[in-house]
Amino acid sequence: MTALPLVGFVALSSALFAVGLFGILTRRNFILVLIAIEIAMNAAILNFVYFGAFSNGTAGLTGQAVAVVLIGFAATEVAVGLAIVLALNRVKGTINVAQANELKL
Amino acid sequence: MRRLEWGGWVSVAFSGAAMVVGVLIGVGEMVNPGTYTDVRYTWLHLAPAPGPFPNGFSLVVGTLVDPISALMLIVVTVVGFLVMLYSIGYMHQDRGLPRYYAELSLFLTAMSGLVLADNLLEFFVFWELVGVCSYFLIGFYYEKPSAASAAKEAFIVTRVGDIMFLLGIFLYFYNFALAGPAGSGGWAANGFLFVNGNQPYLLGHGLGGNSTLLTVAGIMILGGAAGKSAQFPLHVWLPDAMEGPTTVSALIHAATMVAAGVYLLAVASLFLGFTSTDQLAIVGIGGFTAFFAATMAVVHPDIKRVIAYSTISQLGYMVMAVGAGFAMVGLFHLFTHAFFKALLFLAAGSVIHAVGTQDLFKMGGLRKTMRLTAIAFAVGGLALAGIPPFAGFWSKDDILSAVYSQLGSHPAYWPFFLLAFAAVFLTAYYIFRAWFLAFSGDHPRDPSLGHAHEGPWTMQVPLVLLSALACGAGLLIFVPGFQSLLLSGAGATGIPPVYGTTDLLISAASVALGVSGIALAWVLWGNGRVYALPETSAAQPVRRLLLKRYYFKIGYDWIGAKGVYTIARAADFFDRFVIDGTVHGFERAFALVSNRLRRIQSGVVSDYAAYVVAGLIALFVILLIVAPYVVSRLGGG
């Protein structure tokens, strides 16, 4: 696996993060926003895996271990996110994020 | 007698005790002329530190009895006691007696403190205290708008002088902090004392160094004295100060407080020193004021104001004498003047008490009903006019002779000497004009004036005693002890002796002028009738000019109303629009910007996410593009 340069992997995760970010900013459906957040988050998790693998053993398995923990975090975060979606739907009768606009004076 | 008036007797008793002590001190000084007794206590000492006072700085409270303070102390306590006694009769119908006696007693305390102060700072403290007492007592009838405004005027005008005095003190402090006898540590470290043993502390110790500065300091001291002693151009307050009770006019605005300016000049000339420029300025102010004030007294219809102008004029003589280098001659005139001027005021007070008006043209014929007062006023007038052997002759003559003796070496004194000499004639004329208007004739010109009568014994006794002093105080010059007191006042300062300068020619001329002034007054007013000056007379503009006091008061009011008010308006404008404008401008700018910025708070979560991303991108741009570019341009690593 030494043939592929690290920069390619970083480019991949950057692209993935950009896709997620684009989704976060442009989607109006809260579920789609959550999915975009997941994509962006997985781009970050991927970084841990590459850098762990490219550390020539100096980092041990730390990168991979953190990735696994973060996958767990992502799952809990989705649970919280979906709970917010349900609560929003209950209050506003919609899951359009543009309707969640009461965070102002 | 009401219970309140017993309080007055307390003041009388204590001022009587003060008189006994004061006269004893004076006699002691006459027996042992030239002794300097200095009792002092260091109240505060600041440790040496870099700066203008490298040897430290002491504040001292002390009393110094020297020839000039002994002389002044006699004046203050004797006149103070007599006026206090006179007040019992004069003020008995007034309200506010506790206030009156408290303020008068405070004044006597402050004045004694001023006379006895042994250092310049203590002197200034008491100087301000007598000023505030003067303010209180001029405004004694504070319900009267004219009295309230006269009090304010006196306070503000003397304040101009006080500020100059303070600046003069600063100049002396700053420049002569280290001066003084060798090994003493300097003037500042020892508490700014006037004398060291029998020697002046400063005079002759490094004062020749910076004569420009010494000149400025001397002019500042002159300014302070001019404010307190109502010398030109700060003379305007004294005639208006006559709004106070006549007793106050007699004690404070004739005999003692206004003389404090002369006393200051004498102290400064004996212990601090003046340059010859200062001396010319002092002689000029004094000689000019002597004449200038006398002209205004010539036409005034108010008995008290005539005497007030006379006070300004006589103070001018004293200032001139001190300026010409004869401090003790000036103080001798101060001494005699205090008695005959207090006598004139108390006699005028007796008249006012009896007839209830101060307008000379309404009085007349009072010599028939008020014999004692008429005689007392005449004695005071003769003393003022300089007719021998009354007190004023000896001292005024001494001044004229002393200044005359300096004319050879100081030709610049000539015009002021001539003005002061001419004022002798005016003085005799205006005071006897007042006498004839008030006392001669058959009956009061205003028939509504009630039947006049003499006051109670408390008013008559001071008149008699002061008449005796006005007759005899000048003759004290022949008493060896008094003579040596005056001679020793000059100490080792090289001030010429007080007596022996008298020039017979000058004496004869001044007596002739005085007699002719009295004669003119008799010719014009002797029959007690009043002639109206025709409206078309060429003298009318002059008369109006004099009655309007040369428009000085109007001018100062104009300066106050227009000049100062305009400056105040400009300052107000600056405050309102520039300072407040800046503050409010910032406020408005922030309000405007934040009102615009408020709109981005849409409340939509994805908008906030977009801002976060925009911030992130901006951060990247700065860190990865702008910062490296800047660093490379600066040539850094």
C-alpha cells in the first residue's frame, strides 16, 4: 500500500468534506442535512485512518482506534439529530430547516 | 436688653483681653526695640526627594513678633475692641446678631493670625481667612440684592489679586527653596520662614541671582496687595463693600483688612526684597491710586462711600511709601490712618444710626443735635486732611517727604509724587465737603428725617477714644520707644530710617494745600446749602464721569457679562458639540452599524453554518495566502 501517496487520500477526504459541507448549506430537508453532516464527519474520520496508517508505526493503532470511537460518536450524534428532527416536526409540523428560524431576537 | 445681646458682650470681653495682650506686646517691643520672637511648631515635614525641594519641605505654624507685627497688632486689637464695643449700641436693632459677632470675632482672630504669621504659607492661609470674613460681613444684609452682589464682587475682585499673590508665592518657592544661610538646608526645608534670628531669611541670600524672575514675583505680590488694599485697577470692590454694617466698614474696610495689602508689601520689602522695577511699579500704582480715588470722592453723595474712596486714596499713599523703600513710613501711616479712619466711619455710623440715611444731601444741621459726633468727625477730617498736630499730618507728611527724598535718584517717581501731592488738596476738600453737608446749616434738608440724637454710651466711648487717638497717635513719633520701634522695623535690611527725612518745604506745602482744600469746601458748602450744578455746565461731563467711577465698574461688568460670558459660551459650545459630539457620534455610529448587522441574525440555522464556513475560508485565506505573502515581503523567516 505504499504506492499511493498520502496527498491523494487527503484530497479524497477533502472532497468528501466539501460534498458534506455543500449539503449542509444547501439542503432544506433536515434529514438530508443530517446525512450531509455524516458525510463531512466521515471525511474527518478517514483522515485519522490515513494518518495512522502513514505514520510508519510510530502512532501504533491510535488513528484506527480513534476512528472507531468517532464512528460511535457519529451514531449517537445521529440519534440526537433525529430526536431534534422529531421534536421540530412535532412543534412546527415540518422538517424544513428554514422554518427553524427562532434563534434570533 | 435681649438675651442675644449678651453674646455681644462676650466678644467685647475677649477682644478687650486681646487688646490688652496686643498693647502689652507692642509696649514690650518698644521697650526692647528690634527683638524678633519666633515661636513655631513644625506641623508637617516632607522628606528630601528629587525635584525643586531636594532638602525636603516643611510646613510650619508659628508666631513671629517683630516691630512691624507689633505695630500692626496694636492697630488690629485696639480698633477691633473699640468697634466691637461700638457694635453693641450700633447693631442692637439688627437681626442675626450671633452671626455678626461670630464673624467679627473670626475676623479678629484671622487678622491677628495674619499679623503674627511667621512664614509665607501661614500668612496666605490667614490672608484668605480675612478675605472670607470680609465676604461674609459685606453680605451681612444678604436679603438685600445690592449687599449680596457687593459681597460677591469683593470676593471675586480680591480673588484676582489672591491668584496673583499665590503665583508670586510659587515663584518664590520654586526659585528660592534652597536659598538661606549656609548649613540651614534652605528656605523650603525650614518652612518658608520670614526671618532667621534677627535676619531676614531670604534677603541677601542668593536673591540677586535671577532678577527678572524676582521682578515678576514682586509684581505678583503687588497684585495680591492691590486686590486686598483696593488699589487701581482692582479698586472697584471697596466702595461697594460699604453695603455691610458701618462697623464692618470701619474695622475691616478701613482700618485693618484693607491695610493687610500694605502690610504684605511691607513684609515682602523687608523680608523678601523687591527689584527697582517692582519699586517703580508699586510707587506708580500707589501714587496714581491716591489721586484717582480722591477725585471720585469729590462728588459722591453717599457719606460712607466718600470715606471709602478716601480709604483707597490713603492706602495709595502707604503703598507708595512702601514702594519707595520706606516700609516703616508706610506702616506708620497705616497706624495713624487706622485710628482716624475708624473714627470717621464710626462717626458716620453714628450719623446714619441717627438719621437713617447715607445721603449727604438729605442731611444738614446735625451739629446742633449731635455735637459729639460732629466734633469726632471734624477731628477725623482734620487728621485725614493732614493738618498739624492731628495724626494724619505726621504720617502723610513723612510719606511725602520720604518719596521726595528719593526723587533725585529715581526721577521716574516724579509724576506719581505730584499726583499724590495734588491728592492732599482733594482729600481736605472732599472730607470737609462731607462735614459741611452733614453738620452745618440749620436743619436737615430732607424734613422727613427724624429727630437726630446721639447713640448710647457704647457708641460714644469709642468715638471719644478714637478722637483722642486721631489727635495724638501722630505725636507718638516723638515718644522714644515708639520711634525706636519704627526705626528697628527696618532691621538690618538697609531700609532708611523713618524720621528725620521730613522736609520743611514739603510740610509747609502740604499743609497749605490741606488748608486751602478745607477753605474751598467752606466757601462752597459752608452755609449748608446745596446748589444744583446747571445741566449745561461744562463741569457736568466731569461730574458724571466721576459719579460713574470712570466707568470702571461698568467696564468690569461688561468684561464679566460679555467677555467672560462669551468665553463661557464658547467653552459650553466646545463641551456640547465637540466633546459630547464625539461621544454621541461614536454612539450613533455603533447604533447605525449594529442596526445593519442585526439583519444577518436571520435565525435560520443553515445561515449560521454558512457564516461559520465563510469564517473558516477567510481564516484559510489569511493563514495560507496573506500571511506568507506578508512575511516574505517583510523579509522575515
